[in-house]
Amino acid sequence: MKRFLPFLAIYASTALGATFLVPSDEVLVRASRAIVIATAGDAHSRYAPGGWIETVTQLRVEEAIKGPVSSGDMITVTELGGTVGNISYVVPGSPRYESGERVLLFLETNDRDEWVSKNMAVGKFAFSGGHLIRDSEELVGWDAETGAAHREPLRNERRFLTFVRDIAAGHTAHADYVVQNERLITPNAASPSTYLLQIGGRGLRWNRFPNSVVFLSHGTQPGALGGGLTSLQRGLAAWTGAPGANVSYQYGGTTSIAQTGFVPGGNADGVNTVQFNDPANEISGSFQSANGATLAIGGAWNDSSTHSAFGETFFTITEADLVVQDGITGAGLTGPGFDHVITHELGHTLGLRHSDEPPAGGTNTSNAIMNSSVNFNNDSFGSTLQAWDIEAIDAVYGSGVVIPPCNPPVITSQPQSVSIINTAANLNVSASGDVPLQYQWFIGATGNTSQPISGQTAALLTVQPAVTTQYWVRVTNSCGTANSNTATVTVNGCPAVTINSLSLSTLIIQGKSTTLSVDANGGSALTFQWFIGNPGSTLVPAGTGSSLLVHPSVTTNYWVRVTNSCGGFADSDVIIITVQPCNAPAIVVQPNGGDILDGTSAVLFVGDTGTKPENYQWFEGAVGNVSTPVTNATFASFTTPQLLASTSYWVRITNDCGTADSQVAQLNVVSTCRAAVIVSQPQDQFVSNGSTATLRVTATGTSLTYQWYQGAV
């Protein structure tokens, strides 16, 4: 928490919220200019040319997945928000980086050709316990492809990275990386500050009502009703008319001020503005529905002043601003969706946080204007405040009496597993909670929503599966959701298929083969069908049987489907066979001959590149003469016997890809010792981090030996 000392002349902060059109992961990969795995380092904040504060973070690239970036590079990423001196600019929706944090970043460039995360928080994932996690509390919006309210999933690290790499490389990828991450919402009565955006643990609140707060607008929003003013008027009226709240928000006309007023001098400009069509480019880029986009940011300013209300101390809001992205299109622009967005952002200017993301002790629900996601094209709220919105605004600006929260579903009787023989099974669930309660049954284990059962939306489910099958039900009301346990309907005589073991992913040399195998049980007459691709893709069959010999020419994914006589089946995980190119040996350091003393030995060495493993065999005589192999001389280094006569040696190197013969090393036996003289020095070299270098020296003398050292001579 930041401490404010008496001698500080100026302190200003702002807290905002942003609204996004969230793209699918595949679209995010394709639309990003660069994708990297990197570790955050030093960061500093500065004023942008437009007057707002931004933070520049240095990151070291561990892996460059896409774009004009290389592994080992140091890059800088610029994000909205930060602190300069005593001035703070806090922007929910803008990524934040901790020093040492390991992240997966989807990048684009701003109008200054600087790297920024793609669509702010949409483009940043943190590595955490085997998962890749967005700052989900920062994402307010809906899915770009479906128009449905966005619900941020939890992603398995390994599988999501495989998906990203495949899409970036132009390959077909299987989106099998989502991990169920249900959160049970339990609202409860709370103090006013728990409904608010906070700086340093303290909420922000106006202290001027019933005097009116007046907003001025700049520009218009092309395509919106009244150029955006219709939605603005509706949003202002919604909060002003909230029952029990002492709020007065008014529209005062237009202004020539073309930015939020966060000027380099460090003070807000004292004018509450709504900036239509982002005239100062305060939201990076422009709206692109196909790739996802930031729609709006809105929030409140405060200086060092505080006030007390309802027994708590709050930072006092002194100004509020709202910026709407340029170029927004879509049916929602003229429908309730745009009303919802503007009303939501005005809620942030009142200091309100998201309804479904509470601090400790806060109430929460997803059924609210201030919910962290909306359905833009099929929105039903528009500017109409819901129960939580009224509860929050009344707690913060009204009588201080918090409206009792609603009660989410609680399952009181779980569906029970049963066994059947040519009969139907009845699965039943009982639940409590505020009505109406809604039910949706699914096939699979609890939390797996990939197979909803069409039309099964009652507390009772009647089924007669052909094979043993799992079922569960989700119960929902306006306050939250509850998932039942898994109920298994066992079809006697036909158990479910279970895969016990599977070949591991492996690496092979190009031109070689490997055997894939699977072990499974569950029923009789099991059949095995192998496929090329990711699990679930049956376009390219690869063979049958519990084992399969494969010899791919390039890196290839395989999986197998095991089916029993009843038609039940189980799909395996992916097996990745990585094919390493086969390189024949290539000699880079030839064995050197020379003079040796009568009755002494010499050490010969050959250096080469090529695919491992490699075999070495030294021979006596001319190159190519294999009639006199040297016994036990099967390594890159060879110590000759004590020589009484001049002798020549050479070495043959072989691997699966080819053969290379060295030059001959002629050893001349002499009776007089000549001192060592270096005739060619090793040369300085520059190499990339992690790569190798070959150093060479040439010398004359008798019975030479070589010892290399690290450091200065």
C-alpha cells in the first residue's frame, strides 16, 4: 500500500475498466504479429506522447514461436498504466508484469512501432502450476465468433503450447487443452468498499452527490444511435435513477477536449469526458471483430484527499473519463449491447468493480450490468440495472443498507449410479436456491461440458445407453451454478473401454521406424484403429492392431481408438514421433601427423559433425586401405603403440546416414627431439548463445601433445 507523506504537493490516481471482444485462441495466434515465451525483467513508467502514463517492461525471450523475434533476444513491451513520481494511472484490462514472471505473450505493435500485448490482457498468459492463465478478472466482454458471454477457461500448459506452435506453423491443431475450472459463487452481505475498485486496498467513491456530476462528449461513434449519445444518455439515466441511491449523472453537451486530460503536468483536467471513437489513440489499434478487440475503458480519478462514509474511509473521486474504441462495427452497435457497454463503463466511473469478481467478503453474481462478460449481439439487459447493480450502488451511495443477496443453487440430492440390463435408467437431482432453477444434463465426467444432452433440461433424466456411460447435471440460477457428482449407468456385460498404457512420444532418425503400442481392457473383441493427427481427428487412418510399426519422414502425431463389441470406445492421448534429419559424418578436424621420437607413442584425434550415434575405426596404411584395422581403436581419439618405424594412420567414421574417411596422418620416427613451434594460432570467434565453436592450432616439433586451457595465456 502506498504511503502519502505530508510534503507531497500532488498525488493523483485513476482506476479504470476495459471491455473486450475476445477472439478464439486460433484467431489470436493467427492475428498476432509475434508470439514469445519470455521472462519479465526491469520495468519503468513514463508519459506517452498523448499525455497518459504507460509502463515499459524488458523481457528476455526464451522461445520465439512466431514473428520477427529470436530466442535470446531482449525485447521491451509497452502497456497502458503505471506510476510516474506521485502520479498513478491504474487500468484494469492492461497487463501487469512481475519481475521474474514467466509469460506467454501474443504481441502486436502500436502506432509508434513498439511491442504491445495483443488486445491488452487478451494477449498475456502467465505460467502457473502447469497451466497458462490470463488475468481473467481483467476480461470484460464476449466471444468474437459466437457472440456469447466470454468465460475465461483454464488451459493446460503443455497442450496449449502445442496448439499455439502448430497453428503458428500453419498446421492443423487440436484444441484439447481446456481444463475445467468451475468457480462456485457464494454471495454474502458486504461493506460498501467491497463493491468498489480499489487503490492500495481503499475504495474510490464520489463525495459530491446530490450535486450533479456532468459529462461532456467529444466526437461521435460512427454507426451508433445518435452517434453514441443515445446510449450515453441511457446509461447516465440508469445510474441516476437507481432506486435508493443518491446519484446524479448528467449530460452537459460537447467539448473540444480530445483526450482524457491525463496531461504530462500530472493533474487531471477537471472535465468529465466521454471520448467517442478514441480520438487520441488511448486504446491501442482499432476495432477488428475477427481478431478480437478492446471496446472501451472507463474509470475514475482521485487525488490524495479522502472522506468517510458508512464508517469507512474512501479515496475521493475528483474526475471520471470514458474512452470508446474507434471503428466498432456489428449488430450490437445499434442494439442493447452498446447500451450495456456504456452503462457498464459508467459504473466503473462511479468506482464500481465487476459483480462476479469480489474481494474477500464481497457479494457476487454474474447476473448484472457490472458482470465481467456480456453478450453483445444478444444482450437482454441494455441499460437496465439488475439486482446486484442496485445492491452495489445503494450500498455505496444510498442508505448504506445492503440488499440481501440471492442464493445460488446447492445440490441436496445427487444422481445415483445404477446398473441396467435391457432397461432404462432414471437419474434424478434435487437442489435448493432461488428460483427459477435451470438444469442441463451432460455425458461424461463432472465438469466436462463438451457433450450436452439436447432437450434434457429437467431434474429427471431417463436414459438407456448401449454401453456403460457417465452423466452429470449443472443446476443454474441468476446467482450462480452448481455441478452434480458423476453418475455412471453400467450396462451389464458391456463395461467401458479403459486404456491402461500407451507408447510414449519419442525421437527417431529420418529413415528409421518405431513401434507404437497400446494396452486396453473393457469388454470383448477389442479392436484398435490408429490415426495420424490429434485425438478425435479420423481423417487419416494409419493402421490397426494393438501395435503399429511406423516410419514417418517428418514429425508426426498419432493416436488410437479402442472399440469393444458393444460399440463403446476410448481415445488415447497423442503420441508425437519427432523425426530428426539424418546427417552423414563430415570431418572438421583432420588427424595430424608429424615427427615422434623412436620408441614413443602419439595421440591422434579426429573431429566431425553428423547424426549420432557414430562408429570410428582407425586403420594403418593409406586412406581407403582397410586391410589393417587397428585393434580396439574405435574412438575419435587414438593412442598409437610405441613406434620404431615411421607409420601412417587414417580413420573411417560411419553412422546410419553415410561414411567419411579422414586424411592420412603420417608419423615419422626420428632419433633427435625438436622443440614445439606453433605456426598457426587459434583465432577469435563470435558464436550465438548455446552454440559451439571449433578452434584449431598448427605446430611443428617432435612427439607433440596438445592441452587446451580456458582463460588468458
